[in-house]
Amino acid sequence: MRSLRLPLAALAGLLLLTACPSKTPDAGTDAAPEAALPKAPVFNADSAYAFTAKQVAFGPRVPNTKAHIACGDWLVAKLKSYKLKVLEQPFDAMTFDGTSIHGRNIIAQYQPQAARRVAIFGHWDTRPFADADKVHKNAPMDGASDGASAVAVGLEMARVLSQQPDSLAPAVGVDFIFFDAEDWGYETTTQADLKDQLDETNGNSSWCLGSQYWAAHLLPANYKAEYGVLLDMVGAKGGVFTREGTSRENALGPLNKIWNTAARLGYSDYFRYQDTGGITDDHVYANKAGVPTIDIYHYNNSVDIFPAYHHATADNMSIIDRKTLKAVGQTMLQTLYVD
């Protein structure tokens, strides 16, 4: 996860609670009852939990490390085992502290022949230092929710979809796009003693290096999708997801569709009808690439935007909750079946 796009003072003015749209007709009206949701596969939270744990077991997935390479190889092999079309996009990048890194975006296509497409984005790397940790500042971190949980939801979606017969397949193809090098960015509040060596003008950022590269070198070539969903920090207990500013600006239709689907599934405690400010995340560059994309991430409150485990050693398997994984994964699967 990454720095805010707006100062906290400016963001506070944007944090407006919106009314939850009515899900049932008012008493005494003749409104017809809402049609039942179409049948969708069951998302297995135990499987998603295991996928999260597997990634964490490799160790911190920091670019240029053995754990990073091994986890990337495992992801490619796992996606191929589901008979998906898998593409790898290697790239080199420079980080804010002058480190030259080797990255790899991983793309897997379900029903690659389908003209209509939906993108599920996530990042599979971990931040190399827990700079927000009050006790173990700059220690290695597991990135269990911040990274691994999002990829795990994508993997479980891919696994479930790959098992569906043609008669039960959704009417869209799905592209699982896992970005690398999202989390090696400069954080002004915790790294003021360091210098950002990158030129962050003209829309560039020290964050989201993999998605910036993908947006400039689309893979598949000339990629188009009806909409995209970026998952980030979607596995922790008590997860809360709000209607983020850049998501509302660029993909309000898909955002409403997903939030309304979540509500009908009974997950409104997770997917809150609350409008919050924009942040810098991979969805910024997906939108620049022409894919209307929303960001689903764990929101804390208007003062501390991100939860306490964010960029801290507390982001480990002890915070991962199957109920949160289920709420996100089932909502994502069901939305694929909603026209």
C-alpha cells in the first residue's frame, strides 16, 4: 500500500458519509421485489487463507531476493495448473533510494477468447521495510494482508472459475493481473530522513512501479476491459472497504455494481456506503491505461487512513481472517455473473 494523493487536511473534507440506497420498497408501495441474484460459484475462504499462508511462507517477497523469485515462480505454476493462459512481463526499475530492481508482472487469462473482459488486479511484492512499525522500524515484513491476501483472492477466483463447465461460466473473460514492485515507495511521514531520488513529476511516482510499467507497455497488447478491480489489503479481521475517490471519478458504475452486490449478499458491514478521498495505488495507472478501475482496500478512519498493521511487522498471518476473505471473494465472483 502507498502514500496518500492528498494532504490529510484536504482528505478530511472529502470524507463524506453517504446514505445507503434502499434495498427494499417502502411499505405500501407497488414496487416489484428485486430479482434474485444469478447463480454463482462458491468462494472457498479456507483455500484463500491457505494461498495467503503459502505466499507468506516464502518470506518477504522483496524484489531481488530468492523469496521473491520463488514466490513468483510458484504463482506462475499455480495459474498454469488451472489451464489459464499465463503471460510474464519482466521489467527493470529504479527505486526511490537508488536500488536497481528486477520485477515481473504476472498475467493469467480465464476465457481468453471472450470479447468482454474484466480485470482483477493485485500486487504480489512486499515492502522491504516496516517503516511504520513503532518498535521494529525497518524490519522485514510478511505482507500477509498488504499483498498476499489480494493475490490469494485472485488465485481462489481463478481456481473456482477453472472448474466451471461451459454452461456455468460467466459471460465475461477474466484477467488476473498481479503487479510487482508496488510497495517500494517513498513515504514522507516515516522516511523524512531519506531522500527521494526519483523524479516524481509528470504523474510519475516512486510507488506502483509495476503498474506504471504495465500501463506504458500493455500486456496483452492493446488491452481493453469493461472495468477493473484492484484488491489491496483485503484479508484482515474487521476489514472495511469504502468508496475511494479515484474509483468514484473513473469507474462509478462498476463501483456501484460491486457495492450493491455485496449488500445483497449480506456484506454491507465490509463494503460501506462511505465516500473517502483518493489514494495513490495501482488503480491510478490502470485508469490511465484506459481500464476504468476501482480500488478495494482496508480503510481505517479520516485521521489514520490505513489500519495499524499497514507497513508494520503486525501484517502477518495472525491478522488474516477467513470471514473477510469470504466477503471479498464471494462478492467478486458474484459480480462477474451480474449483468
